Amino acid sequence: EISRLIEVTVCCVAMAEARVGVRPVPGLGLHYLKVDPAVHHIQAALDSDGMILYIPRPSFLFRSLKKALYRLFTRIYTTIYPLTPLSVAIFGAFFCWLVISVQEGSWLRSGTIATFLWEIDSNILYYTGLELYVERYFRIGYLAFLTAVVACVLFRTAWQCMLLGLLQYRGWLFEARGKVSFMTKFWGMALKALSWPVSKPLLYSFQSCLPRMPVPPLADTVNRILATTKPVLSDQEYKQLEGMAKSFKAEEGPKLNSWLWWKSWWAPNYVTDWWLRFAYLRGRSSLLINSNYYGIGPLVPEFPAPVNYVAHAALIIHKYMKEAQKIATEKLPPMQIQGTVPLCMKQYEYTFASCRIPGRDEDTLKKWDSAFESRHLVVEYRGVYYRVRMYAGAQGKEQLLTPWQLQEELQGILNHKPGPQSEEAAKIAALTTMNRTEWADIREEFFTTGENRQTLEMIERALFLVHLDDKKPDPKDLSLIGNLLFTADGSTMWVDKCFQLTFFANCVWGLHAEHSWGDAPVMSHMVESVNGAELTHYEKGWPYDKDGFLPRLGAQEPASAPRVLRWHVPQELAIHITRAVSEAEAAIANLQLVVREFDDYGKGFVTKVAKCSPDAYVQMALQLAYYRCRNVFPLTYESSMTRLYKHGRTETIRACSELSCKWAKKMCDKKATKEERIEALRAACEHHHELSREAMCGLGCDRHMFALYVVAKGKGINSPFLEKAIKIPWRLSTSQVPQRQAVKGTWPGNDPGDKFWSPSGGFGPVADDGYGVSYAVCGSARFFFHISSKRDCADTDSEVLMNALWDVLAEMKALVT
């Protein structure tokens, strides 16, 4: 999780003056002065001469109708889950037959409810003049059917209310395995009973059942802030902050908190919309390094590597398209903890076919329907962009391209000679790495007409981007691969796009993702699903021929040739591109990113021998390593998910605590005994584990403090405590990327991560004098670490911290054995 809270303090403006951050584009709207033919909907425009009415060709209208009908069906399916439309229809037909077949005096025909419904229907027919035209048994039939439908709706509403009530319980999170209370056992049985698989849930079937995230008690938040800042502030600074906190709790705090309390009842989530706008979309600095993140593709040691990277890329892209189809049709199973507790899936909306559009004051997130509006990829090779249609066939019967067809498309791109283009045109993606306001101005000036507008629209509307690279990085040099995926040379990453896949010529691959639309676990989930499908494909038979290509199967025909996307680069735009490249290269040269695999031991040793939580164990190792490098303790950010709640994203675990500091000092104290050090380690780990569980329950302090700060700014209330607390820099920003999120059966043999794994990914440092640390716990025998910092800071060095971390991990192993 990349948090830019320092930037937020500058970017926050009065809420009354702020515009809506994310606004869907209407299908039918009145667009003043112009219509946009690229938007295939009915549109109207007004100018001084009159009205222009734009109606797209019938094929687009037919496609829109199909889209509307399908969306209606999925909405109904999601709304009535756990029932299905078929089960409702069958029950309605059965009840209709039952009512018609019983005797006239039965309560089904003459009871209070039946009489009431009959009188209402009689009045309706009388006033509409249809009483003489509707047969008696037909009336009995449709009234019985409607009654059955209403009964199903009432059943579903009762089920939803019961599930919502059960999901409010959080006691299970705080209980150790093997020490489960009677309340939790009863809760688990009730939840499993309600989760009985009557039908397969769609992606968003549980969204309406998720509870709203609670606003934490004000006093708890203030106390947590004070407890976690005490180790990192001087005595004088802490006393000053303590005095401000006392005034805050007595004066402006309760009033600000009451506004949040009211918002928590009418908004899906009291903080997520503000977090998106002020922590991301209003940020004006470059997205490269400062916001986006990268991921290294999975390592598959048990299988021979494909020879031809174009064939391998085609297979991976095809698997990603399968995931895009699952999300578009909502057939991707919703994630559930232990198969019972559902998580919020809201972020998956923007996984494909989305783009962050720059604005002068605030960016916007734009989303296209990946089932109907966005049906192509954009592939970049040697600075030239190509549109690749992902579906082929007759109108209305288009099929997704096969891996072989995709291979032919990509090979055609490699063989194509596009003709001369300027050096600046080949590096035009560098514009997206600029300051957001500058990029918005350039976009407005040079990309709103002509072929630039058409090409830009193709890129932004694409499902995702693909970059083919001639480099062959050593698969063992993870630092090099990480740098190439995170920044490359600054001119191959279209950093506004939801994500971009990069394939190197030796079959190494990975991704670069924009951060505002969703967090790293979502992309990690996609990578796992794709890799699992790839490995399953291999188990069925090696798909490549002797030359490393995918063979042609059956009567497959090559798809239409990729279309070259052209740019018009006048001299003024070329100057902007040159400057953007120069700025990106300077930022890249200042980044120090180190990636390593630690395979001496892993989760198995930590849980069984050290008897600690793996995440807490790694966090304590980071605290000690940092302390030995700087001789001070850092305010430490660790991201935790809050997707147990509707529209939940993340909360902060403040990993630096008095107990973690006590343990680090014990390790540096030559007089401390082994028993004292172990006791201090386990106490610190247990405390950290408790903080993690509180954060998952929405009881952390940082999102609450952030929301209080936004309300204070919006209401024009001066709060010295919030101003002081929110500006303390995160000198150690950390995140663990979860592994094995995909559904059971995704990996061959349900491998837990010991045979197949991914090195995960990383991000840039949040503070100029701090570190960005990402890590992954892979299987039972290894960790991966990604450490970033800025070279122009004399106090940070990623290599030094990584070496110190290696020494600490070895020392901790010796300590507990």
C-alpha cells in the first residue's frame, strides 16, 4: 500500500468546493456544444444554431441492447442470491398449480391474505376496465405466482439480514487456533448454514450483505496515535503532541467525529471515497515511483521454460483474457475466508479496461465495459503502438482469439516494419510520468483532435497494455527485473493504464500497475489465477512444439492484422516529450531498488520453532535492521486490508511500538540473556498480531485520523493535533503481498507455494529519506524482499538495509533454536 499522507495535507481542499471524484458517463446525455462519436450511445448536443442528435449504427444499438439485457439478468441473479431465477420460476409455477388445484374453501383460496389480494386485484381490474376480459383461473394463477415471487423476495431479505448480522461478529479474529469459544463455534455453524451452496454466487453476490465499516471511538484513535509516535519523537515533541491531543479530545474532536458517524450511516464506507480522491486522484506528483507498483511474474522451476517468448506471451495474455471475461460476466467466484466469510469485491470492477485520466486539479477514473465497449489490447514494441482485436468472427458471434491466433498477431508485430517515426513519438509514454497538472494541460492541448485523440482513446480504452521487450534479463537477477518492470527507461510505461504486462525475450515477464483503482492483492490474485491456469495447461501436455511455438490446432484462421496507431508530434509536443523523458530518467537514476530471495528458512520455521506470526516476525526483523542502520526507530506503515466491510480497502498497522523497540534494544544489549530476548520477541510479535487484527476490523487509527482531517479542512476547523500527527513522515513503509488467494484447485496438486511461487512485487519509498519495503511469504521455506530508497539521501541505502536484514534474520534463527 502506497500512502501519500504528506501530500494529502497539501492537496486537501474544502469539501464544499470539491467536485465529484468519479462520475459515470451517462448512456443518454445532453453534451453541450459537441457529441463524441467514439462513445457509441445516443447523444444530443446544443449550440447556437440548434441541436445535433447522434445515433450510432444499428450494430452498436443492438450490442447496447444485449448489454442492457445481460446486465439486467446479472442484477436480478445477484439480487435474489442464494436463490436463482430458475428456482424462483419453479417455485412460482408449483405454487400457482397448488393454489389452482386446491378446493375453493381452502385457506390458500379464501384465507385472509388471499381475500385481501383478490380485492386489490378486483379494484385494479374494475378501474382499468379489464374485469370482463380476464378469466377467473388466469387471475388466480398470476396472483399465486406474484405471491410466490414476493415470498422469495422476503426469504432473500431475511437471509440477507441474518447474514449481515452474523458478519458483524469479529470475535473469531481474536481467538487462537485450538482455543475457539462456544460463541465462535455457534457463529461458525450458523454462518456455514447460511452459506450452504444452493447456487454458485456471482462476483458481487455478497456485496449487499457486507457490514458498513464502523467509526472507531475517538479516544481510542488518539491513544493509538500517541502510543505509536512516542518511540519516534523526542520527549519535547511528544509532550507537545500529548497536549494537543488533550485539547483535541475536549474541543474540536467530538464535533468532527460526529460528522463521520453520520456519514457512516448514509455512505457505503465513511472513508474510502475520500481516500480515493485525496490520497490518490488529487495527488499532483508523478505516478512513476511515487504511486504505482510492479510485480514479477511467477517462477516455475519444475517445468522447462518455453523457448519462444512470443508463444509464451500469447498463452499468458489468453489466460488474462479469460479472467477479464469472468469479471465482465461476474462469474469470478467472490473471495471468502475459509469458504465462509465474504470479502468486498468492489475493486475488481476496475481491473480491466480502466484508465486514470489526468486533470488540472484532480484526476478521474474512467471505466469501459470489457464485455461490450473494450474488446482490444494495445501492444507496444520498439516505441510503436498496435491495436490488437481480441475477438474474431461474424457479427454477434465473435469468439476470443485462441493462443495460436494471438501468437500470430504478436509475431506479426515483431516482423512489421512500421516506417520512419520521430524519436519523440517512440517515447511519448513518458508524458504520463509527468506532474499530473502538466500532463493534463499537454493532453488538453495536443490530444483532443485528430489522430492523437484517436490513438490516445484506443490506448485508454484498451483492456490492458502489453510491452514486448528485446532484453533478456538474467532470471536470477531479481533486482534488474524489478527495476525494468517498475520504471524501465521511463518511456515504455503508460502509467495511467490499469496495468501493463511486459514480456522479455527470454520468457521472463511481469507487470506494472496504476494504484488508485485497486490495491496489490487484486493484481496478485489475477497473477495467481493466470499462473495456475498456465501450469494446469502444462500438466495436460507441453503446449509448445520443438521450435518453442504454439502449434496450429484444427481449422484456426489468422485474425485481422494488428493496426498501427500513429502519433502527430509537432515541435512543441516534441519539446514536452524530451523534457518528460529527462525528468523520468532523473527520477529513475535516483531510485535504488534491491530485490532478493531469502531461502534459509520460511513460514514453517517461524510458526513451528519461533512460535510467531510470520508477518509479525518479519516486521520485528525490519525494526531491528533499521535500528542498527540508523540508531533511531521509524514511524512504520504496514498496509492491512479492510475488505471485511463494504467498499473497504486498507488500514495502517503501525508496526513500530514500544514493545518492538524494547525487543530491538534487548538484541543490542550485550547483557540481555537469550530468554529475555525470546520473551521480548514473542511479546512484540503478539502485540503486532493484535494490531493486525484490529486493523482488519477497521479499528486502526490512520484512516480515522485521515477522515477527521478531511472534515476539519472541509468545515474550516483548525486542528493543531491533526495537523501535527498527519505530517509525521513514514520513514519505513511496508506491505506484505498475500499469496495463494485463488480458489482451491487453481494450483496443480493444490500446492501451498513450495513448488510454484512468485517473487511478488514492490513500490517506491513514501518519504524522501525513507524506505519502501515489500515482502512475500512464499510457501513454508522462503521469503522475498523488495527494498527501495532514494540515492540522493545520505541516510538511506537499500543494499545496506537488505544486508542488515539478512544478518538479523540469521540472528533470529539462532536465537530461537
